[in-house]
Amino acid sequence: MSNWANIVGPTISSERTFAEVDKTNTAYSPELETAASFFERDEVVIDSSDNLNDEVTKLIRKNAELPLVWRGARDADWGLHNSLFLSLMKANGVIGPEAKPREAQPYPSEDQMVRTERVMIDVARDEWRLDGMSPLELLARLQHFGAPTRLIDVTRNPYIAAWFAVEKHDDTASKDGRLFALATRPVPSKSRPDIAQIDTTIRLEHNAGLALPFWHYLETSAQRQAADWGTGSKRRVWIPPAYDPRIVAQNAGFVVDGVPMTSQKTAPYFKKRTSSDYWKKADLLAAASIFTKTNHPATRPGPNQPNFSPTFSWRIIQKAKEDIRGVLESRFSYSRSTIYPDIAALAAYLRDNISSIAGRP
């Protein structure tokens, strides 16, 4: 087995918090209608481009030393999931909370994610002969071409994330959007001031000499906790090489983490909006495939015992989308052609808009 301890760095999460991990499935709480129900407690509403700028500026000023990455979703009801987790949800027959099922839901586990990734990598190397690159780069390239992976697309630019949240699509034109800011490490405490110096950036040399991604060598809950994998502490971010123009244009990267390891000791940190009760395991997984300890954007977060990294969320109301999109396009030159500067995006644009193009003088 590879010495994963030399790869993952110092442990941030609490061993006691994850000493007894809950591996059973649960049903949803009655209050969970969509993933948005989980985020409502700490979300802020954005209703204009000026409001967007104010909110981004306030958060950054209040948390100047907290490293952040950003993500936009065109529908506020969507969760914060990677595509592999979503694919396995479908394969497992998970029923979403909007259908109000009463039975426990078979959400994917970390073991199932790893098994699936291993088969995907074997197929890529043995059948497609793509064996000349690191496992991380292989996953990134697969992600780019639409294969399901555990990589979550993010950007280091909040306004690019906002553009994705208000991007024009017929299927979400009538929906509110959502903007996320994800801290990549927890807030330091008096007992752990060293947290401020921990870098959660993944580099290709971290996997040097490994046939598989480093998290495949974490075989037990104890090893995963020691590596801060699935604990909500380290939001590992990989900024891939600029092998595709979209990576540069979007200031893009990937958040890489494990499926949340829930326990009785994690539950009190996920309170519901209107009661002192806590969200269940199925509620957390319906909202995200990684731990998302939400914090109100107007309040500077403090340290917490498990060392969860903060998550901030804004709901962009539907009526504000056009205004925000117009400002981002006119002031920042963000458009489909600049965010997706490749021939594949051009071909898709021409295919989807051929009728209007044909009618131009």
C-alpha cells in the first residue's frame, strides 16, 4: 500500500467526531422539499447586479484570510453534487425529496464511488489505451468530455460563477439561480492556529508514482478521517494544466472530496431552519455529495469542534437574472463565446440557434 500519510498532509478533522461513522441509509425529513430547503436557513437573496456586487464584496472583506472557490447553479433547487454521485444515485434508484418517499434512500457510499472509479480507470487504460497520464489528469479529461467523475467544477472568480448561475437556458429561465462560495479550509481556532497555514491545493506530484488516485488507498473510515477525506474539513482543490481553453477562460478548478462520513457527533452542526432538530443523513446527501456546513454570508464564521469548512450560499431571484447577465456581459465581457472559447461550444450554439441565424439579414 502507498504511504498516503505523506500525500495528504496534517489532519484537521476531529478523530473523536468520526470514531463511529453511520453507514446506514435514512429517509428524508418531512421539511426537505428540494435541496434548496437545506440551504434556506443561511442563504441571502440577491435581486440585482448591484446587490450581487455588494454581497461578493462583503463576504470577501469579512473573510479576507479565508481561501474561497465559487460555483454557480442555474436552478436554486439543484444540489451541490458531482456527476458520478448523481449517476450512482440514478443507478441505485434514489428517489428525490420532491416525490416525498417515506422509505430510506440508497445514496451512494464512498466505497461504491471508489469501486466505480476503479472500473472506469481500468476501462480507460486497458480498452482505450489511455495509460500515459496521471489518474487525476485522466479524470479531468473524462470530466471535460462529459463522463461522470467525482470532480466538482469551481472557479476562483465569483463573477464567472455568477455568470453560470444566470446563464441563459430555456429549461431554467423561470427558475431562481444559486451562487456558492466554498471555503477550502476551516477557520483556525486557538487550539489549531496552524490551520491557517495548511494548503489544500492538489498538485500532480501528489500522485506521482501512484497507479490510482490517492484516495483509493484509504480503505477504512479511520484512514479517511486521518486523511480528512469526507470529513468536510479539507476542500481539496485541483487547478489542472491548461490543456483546454475553457480552463483558462473560466479560471477553473475542481473540488475533490469524499462522500460525507456522518455520525451522531456531526448531526448537531446541521440544524433545520425552523426547529432545533437536525437534518438527517439523506437530507445532507440530497443537498450535496460533500459536507456543506452552511454559514450566513453576513456573519463571519467562527471555528467549530469538527473543523468543518464554511459554505456560503445566495439565491439569485429569477427576475434578477437578465439584469445580472447583462452587466456581466457588458462590463466583464462574459458571454458564451468567452466562457466556452472552443469550436465544440460554437457548434452547439449554431445547432441550437440555427433558426434565428437563418433569419438574420
